Amino acid sequence: MEVGVDRELCEANAVCVGFAPEVFDLDDDENLVIGPIPATQVERVSQAVASCPKNALFATR
């Protein structure tokens, strides 16, 4: 699984960070950083994508 972000839509609400802090993070400028997605985190990442309040996240695979 891979996840992308539409930076025009992302407001750095950090909902995704709450679901999968091992994968999602905000940098010092509050830009979303997406790390590698281990197989053990696929379900949590899927929940994060579905729960994004701005629909800024999308699965690419």
C-alpha cells in the first residue's frame, strides 16, 4: 500500500497522525510527512485515509 496527499487540501489537522503515528507526521512547517507503511500498519493507515476531514489522503495502490 502507498498513500499520497493532495497538499492543496491538507490542513495539517493531524487526524492521520492519531491513527498511525508510525507512518504519518507533521514537520516543523506543519507539512504532512508520510513514511514507509509496514504491513502491520495497513489497516490503521486505511482508517486514516478514510477519516481525513479534508479528503486529502488517497491510496495509490
